[in-house]
Amino acid sequence: MERHNQHGVYFIFKSMEQGQTFRSVLPKFPSNDPDYRILHKQRSRFTHYYFYIRDEVLGPMVLRVASFFPFHTTYYINGHSFMEKELLRQRITFRKNDNAFLAVSDPQALQAAADRLSPEIIRNRLEYWTLVLGPKFSERERKAMKLRRFYSIQQIEFCRNFVFKRNFPKIFERSCEMGLWEMTAHKISEVFGRRITKKLKGKLHTTLEQIEHGHHVFRVYFKNAFLRQYEKFCTFLRNELCSNNLADFGLKKGLDHLDAVRQCFLTITDRFAAYQAQWFNVHVDFPLLQRLALPIQVGMVKFPGIKIQDTRMIRLMEVFLHGGTRLAGWRATHIHQALLTSFHLPAHHYELQQLRYDLRKMKAHALVQRDGHHYTYRLTDKGVKVALLFVFFHKRLCGPLANSLFHHRPHSKTLSKVPLEAAYHKADDAIQEIIHLLKAA
């Protein structure tokens, strides 16, 4: 059908599935009308018909029609197919694989095609195929009851693609790592633009999934929606927002409100991309380390500096970064318990008064702030960058250096000829050379 540029239905099959319908029951009390019945909503198992269609405007789509009253009709459409049709109509050259445009001669035209997908265009094509393939009613039935069609959005996905020419695997790896560290409950609420209360229904967490063939997907769950990030064709970094209930965002599900949904989802993906850009902008700022190491005076009180080799501060910053289970910040007692549990410390090694002293020191350096008038604490924007810098400096640099110092180094004559082990010892020698250079400096 595609080779001959034909449009219409090219495949039909039926399936037994659960669906919404009604059942007729007798009234509890007798009435004057012997034919009077009461209709109750129920879910039951009955036949559904699937029609695979190639539409001239929307492209490939699927129509599912229920065989029982009220004959629910479900459409599955893909906006990338509509964009492909628009580019072909304008004779703009492009290269497309699956649901991703790998190359296009006019990127502005591609974005304009995406913006042209309007509720009017979608409704026009849905009305046509519902009339052709949907249930038919006689004139007497149409006069007996008021028939109308209402189209709503049951599930919608909105994606934003970032195209990279180089260093893409490292960027995606770091985005997943930063996301697991930084996407706390507070950040999730800011990204989705919704207030979090104790009556929250649904999910609120992040996860890293390995679906198939080694491809990883980073997901951020919020109520009945989730924001996922994954790589595609080693070129795209795709942020995709999916929602099964638009009421979570205060939106209406009618097809007429598609533009409002698009604008809301665009804002959410913008916030997520902005947070990631902020996390990526963390590098070794030696003047910052020098300023933090110096004492600071706040009012009449002088606080000591924060040094990068301070183990107590490293542990405290790591706990703050993992504060995703606290919706309204951390109380000092909660932080103290988390420190003792996470690092297996006895209570006399790190007492509550020591923790409060460290919190005052971090607050003086503008790394933490109180949550309003409550005695709960959270990291500031500056604190997030400093905490990431301190923690990753110790995990990425100090950890390998310490391992190379105390790891047994075999004699060069007894080294194995296995390529992997040879590469490991080569890297070990490079680290040892870095240590000597640091000593010489």
C-alpha cells in the first residue's frame, strides 16, 4: 500500500478484551411500566475489532472499536507520522528511522510541521474513520436518543530531542548519574510544577531501567505520569513526558485542550533540561575551594572554613544529596540518624551537637538553608554544586588514588598476557605517575 501510495484499511483482527459497557437489571420495586429497566456501568470481557489504517493526513494509525454498547472507539496515532506527511507534501528532504528524524534539510519546516498538528485536523480525520468503520444507527434510533461523539486524551506522550555530534555516551551516562543523585522529591515537584502534600496519590521516585539490548532508560515518576530520558541511535538524547491522567497537571482531557497540554508539557521538559544543564556545569573551581577553606564571619560569629579533605562534611553532603525521601527538608535528628545508619558509625563517634555545629558552618557558607520557619534544612543551589564537587572528587579521584597506593603490584616479569589485565596495570602505572607528580608539585 505504501509503495503504491494508497490509503485505507490494510489489516483487521479481533480480540477478546476487558471494556466498559452496561448491564440491564430489573428495578428493586415494581413500576407501572413492565419494560422498565435500570442500566448499570460495568467492565466485562467482549470482542474488540482492530483496524490498521494508512491515513493520507495522519499517516499510519490504529482504530479499536468495541462491539458492545456504548461502542467505545480508541485511536492510536503518532505525531511523527503526521510530520512525515507534511514534509513529503512540501517536498522537503529528510531521513527518518522509526519515530526519529535523523536528518532534515530544513529544521524550521520540521518544527512548523509539528506545530501544525491541531485538534481540528485530528478531529476531522477521526470523524471520517469513525463514520466509515464505526457502528451505524438507523434514523429511528438517532431520533430516539441524542447521539454525539466526544474525543478525549487518555494517554499522551510529548518528547524533546537533543542532537549531539560527539561525546554523546558520556553525556547520557552523566545525566543518569546526576539524575539519580539530584532528582529528589523537592526537585521533582519543581520540575512538574505541582505542589506535593502528604495526601499525594501515585508514584514519586526515580529509577534507572535496563529494558533490552543494554539500553538504559532514566525515569522520573510523578503521580500517574513519568518523564523518561534515553538515547536513540547514539545521536539523540530524548526527554519524553508521558501522562495517563491529565488531571494531575490541572488540565482537561478533551481534544480541544491539546494546545494547553502541549504548552504545559513543553514547560516541564524545559525545566528538566534546565536542571540538567545546571548539574552539568559543575567543574573543579579551585578559587571556590580556596574561598570555602577560609574562615567566614557572620555578624559577630566567626566560622571556620570547609576543606575538601574533611570526612565529616563529605558524609553530610552525601546524605543531603540523597534526601529524596524527605518532602519538606531534613530535621537535624533525621540527618543524624541517616548518617549513623549509612556509614555504620557508633553514636559516640558523631554526636548530635557535632552535626548541629556542621550545619551552622554550612549555613554560614550559604550551602544550606532553612525551610521557612521550620527547623528543617535543604541544600541551596550553591550547596548542590559544592556537594557534587566534593563527593565526586572523592569518589572519582581520591578513591582510585588510594586503591593504587595500597593495591598489590606484581612484578613486571610475572604479569599476565591477558589484554584486559595488561590494560588495567597500564592504567595503574598512569595513576602512580600522577601521584609522583602531585608529590613533586
